[in-house]
Amino acid sequence: MEKYLAAADEVLAAAKPERLFPVRPVWYRSERAVATDNVESFARRAFRRPVTRDEVDKHMAFFDQARAQGMNFEAAIGFALQVVLVSPQFLFRGEIQPEP
């Protein structure tokens, strides 16, 4: 697990911020709404499929936790994206069977 976390850190550090955070904070949208859009967009691309509201909420819980611990906005989103990169939905490609 530690190696997966280290690899996720390297990937996020090497990525261009505009690719990680396509939706930037603006005065008329809440910080959490902007973070949700970014996490949802990243998860959809990482999982190579549409993501459910429950999946986004699960990853946003990590964002909320990071913000509560005093991380700044971008670091907190980065923490949530790191969780996406170490999740089984990203690491393993599942096959959908028509008849399980």
C-alpha cells in the first residue's frame, strides 16, 4: 500500500495543475462544490466510466477530512485524488458480465 501511495504522490506531483483542477474556485461557488466537480471529473477519467454519486461522496469525505485538518484547498483535493489513484476501481479493471 505504501508503494501505491508513493506512486500516487509522484503522479500528482508531476501532473499539470490545470489538468488536475480543471474547475477553479470562483466567488459565486462554494469551495466544496468546486472540489466535488474536480474530484468527479478526475475519478471519471481514472475509472474509465461514469462515477456514482456515492463514489464521489466517498472521495469527498477525504477532502473534508483534509480541510478539517488544516490542509489548503489544493492540497485537500490532491489528497482526495490520491485516494482515487489507490482505489481498486483504478488499480484493477473489472469486466462486466451480462449474466454473472
